[in-house]
Amino acid sequence: MEAVWIGLFEVAPRPGTEFPDKGAYVNVVGPARTAADFERKVRAALAEAGFELINVENRERLEHRLTKRHVDPELIVLADESRRMGAVRLAEFHSWVREEE
């Protein structure tokens, strides 16, 4: 059975994606059998939305996260939706501007 996972993902827009900033962080929730399965599903969802994955932070099962931290109610709603739909759900993107190298 698949558990619902949660993680914070750093992303960058792919060329041609209309996004005003250089990158963003987005919380993602979704059903998966393993951490690797969750990341694979997230990569696919991000690609469909026009983004590439840069980094993953705090990826864990939602049930585990709930035992040690407060989880925003919006993410709980998204987690319920993802469980019903059987697909990952992207929360609101929080953009940042990367310093030019």
C-alpha cells in the first residue's frame, strides 16, 4: 500500500516556462511506496508543470511528519486530495531570485 509522502522541493523553470523568477520552493504531497518512488512522481509532475527539480529537502512520510511538526492545514487538504486522486499535488510556489553568477 502506498503511504502519503511530503517534501520541500527546490525547482527552476525550464526554458519557455512563463515564470517571473529564477526558481522557487514548493511543498509537494503524494502517494508513493518509497522515497525514490515519491521523487520520481514529483519529477514527472514538475516536468509537466514546466519545472525541473534542483534539490529535495525534508522528504518523509506525512504520518511521520505529523508526529514531530506542525503541518499547514492547506497541505493536509492537498494530502487528502492526493490520496483520493492517486497523484502528487503541488502546493503554492514560493519564488526566489538567484544571484547571477
